[in-house]
Amino acid sequence: MYYKSPLDTFILMNIQEKVGVRIKEIRNQKGLTQEALAWKSEVDRTFMNHVENGKRNISLLSLEKIVVNGLETSLGDFFTSPQFS
């Protein structure tokens, strides 16, 4: 039986899925709901759901709104994560 580590799963994900997982990870750490994050980011809640689930290829402007305004995190910190290396 082969054990698949979480890092193995990240390697197989496309960039949209990796971004979505990272947004959800930080959102949960900060205790925010999708709705609260969407409101702070000035995006629609359903859009936020699609982003977190890797179903939307978002623009850099939308990514900045979500990460910097909504999550109050720098883009540098956002991308300093094992799934992006």
C-alpha cells in the first residue's frame, strides 16, 4: 500500500487548485467564513467558493483583492508555502 502525503497531493494539483487551497487554508486560520472573506475582498460569495474549489482562473487583480484586502496577507507570504515550490 502506498501512502500519499499531503505534499504529493499538492504536486498533482494545477495552479488554480493550489491557489484555492491556500486561500482556504489562510481563511480558516483567520476564522473567516467564505461570505466574510468575499465581503472584505469585495467579490461575490459564489465567486469565492469557485476560487477556493479551483474552478475559476482568477485575474491577478482578483487575487490581490482576496489576499491583500480580504486575508490581510502579503502576496509574498501567500506564495511562501510548500505547494508553490
